[in-house]
Amino acid sequence: MVQMSQKEQDIQMMLAAGCHLGTKNVNFQMERYIYKRRNDGIHIINLGKTWDKLMMAARIIVATENPADVICQSARPYGQRAVLKFAQYTGAKAIAGRHMPGTYTNQVDAQFREPRVVIMTDPRTDSQPISETAYVNLPVIAFCDTDSPLQYVDVAIPANNKAKHSIGCLYYLLARMVLQMRGSVSLQNPWDVMVDLFFYRDPEELEAKEEEQKAAKAAAAAGAGQEGAGYDASAGYAQDTWDEQQGGQGGQYAPVNGNWDQAPAPSGWDQQQGGDFGAGYAPSGY
């Protein structure tokens, strides 16, 4: 088997996650990243250029002296878990959820921040923070789909930013590239984090899985109880039919109607002698 390079493995992972699937609409600035258009109208993104842009973004992040000066942001639910994991492993700061207006411009605000680099998940959904970066000259790295606006975006990473697996895969690759350039991850010391940790998880699906597991455990416990009850019943059945089995096998002292309390009916020698052994052989003269 031919050993694939790191780039080929990453592109294969992005293909599996659906990072190459665009939309039916194309922004004129995103045409350079389009590989072709399918028969159903979906545009395919060139993942070779996506990988190159990921490397460029990783170099920009590594060039930032303080990792905490990098902010990754996602207003969409599918990207919130990914930005939190990215911030955890790279030392950046994460803003998951709604963006508070004035975070980058209002110095009086309690949540005011002055980052060096900003990473956005979707330029269309995160349009408010991108417009604020234009006032304070912040470089913006963004994952852009085929129909995403590129205004105020400095480094556009062409990829599918609408699917949860695609977003998680992109942040995972970007985080691994950053760690490789910093030297904490290498071929001899590979990164032991799975890409699944960056995927969005629906709370309702987790609750449904927990309920299914509880129901399975309850069903298993009920099945074990029924097996125990069935064993006792069979033992009782054997106890009830013991009398008849003994009467059929033989006994001459079979109980009357299955009741051991009553005396057995005379049989054999006693029956021939009239039921009294001594009366049958009493002398006639006495």
C-alpha cells in the first residue's frame, strides 16, 4: 500500500467530512476557488486551495506572539463546539454564540477586547464582528462558502461552512497545523486528539441516547427477573406432579388423590388378608 502524504490524508479527511460541497450560488470573488459545477447545480470547491489557505492561516496564527490575542468566533450553533475546542488546544480565546456589538470598538464595554487576529466561521452570519474589525484594523480569517461575501475578509479559506462535520474538520486541521508549527506535535509525537471532539452534538440526540440506554438496561433487568420467575414456576410444577410420578412408578403407597395426609389404601398382601395381617392367621379354636 502506498503511503500517503500529510496533505493527501488531510484532503481525504475533508472529502469525507463534505468540505468540498458548496452551494448553487457563487460570489464573483469565490470563483477562483471553484473546481467545477455538478449537474444538480452544486459547485465543488478545490480542496487543494483550501489546504493551502489553512497553512497560510496557521502561519498567521503562529506568528502572533501571545496565543490569547487570537479570537475565534462563531454565532452559528454548529461551530460553537469547534471554536471552544480550538481555543482549548491552541490557547486562543473563543466567543461562542451571539456577538455583543461594541466588543472590538467600545472601550467602555466590560467585554471590550483588543485581539491581534480574528477567526470567523461564517462571514454572512458573523457580519457584525467583521464590520467592527474594519474600524480597528484587525486582520480577519474566515471560512467562506461559494456564496459568502468577502468584504473585510483578509484570508478566505474556501470550504463548506454550513455542515457540522465540515466545520469541525476545518477547525481540527487548523488547530493541528498550528500545533505542528509550534513544535508541540510532530510525526514522532502525533496529536492524539480525535476529530470527533470538534463536531457539534445535539443535546436532544444525547438525551435520546441516554433514554435508550436506560430503557435497554431496564429491559435487560426485567428479562433477568422473568427468567428467575420461570425457573421457580418449573420447580413448583415438578413439586406438584411428584405425587403422580411416584404413584405411576410405584409405588404401592401412592397417596390418595395426591394428598399425603390421608392414609394410603391397602394393597398387595394386606388387601389379600382382609386388611389385617394378624386376623388372617388367627387360630380357629381360639
